[in-house]
Amino acid sequence: MEDFGRSVKTFPLVGAVLGVCYALPAYALYIWLPSLGWEVPRHLASVLLLLLPLLLTGGLHVCCSLGAAGLHRLFGERGIHHLLCPVYHRRPGRAYR
């Protein structure tokens, strides 16, 4: 628990770095590349930007954004929820109700 307390101090810095890592590709896809004459289709740029947090954080928040019930319906009783979530529910039956 002591390590977690010390790591909390770095959360804003990590958030700022991730924010810059998300903003630069968005700027490149929507502003910089079109100014050079390279039009990236909007749907392709959107998919790339949606996959970026998954790639940069290793799926840390995928279970929260999809929801436990959605993962349960997609992948079965245990599914991949226990692999993606860093804090897996101790009683998985309760998470799906």
C-alpha cells in the first residue's frame, strides 16, 4: 500500500504524457496530413484514435469502458474480462448482475 501512495504523485504526469500521446496523432491525422494533401478517411482516423489508448495503456481501462456485462455477453462466463482488468472481481457472478 505504501508503494501505491508514492505512485499516486505521478498520476497527473502520466495523464499529461498520455494526453500528449493522444493529441499528437489526432493533430497529425486531422490537421497536419490534410494540409500536405494527404486525406485520411475520417472513419479510418477514428478507428486508429480509438485503438490508441488500448495500445498505449495495454487495455487498462477496456473493462470499464465496455462494461462487465458487455464482456460477459461477448466472451462467455469468464471471458477475457479477467485478463483485461487489472482488478478482477473476486465474485464474478455479482459483477454481471
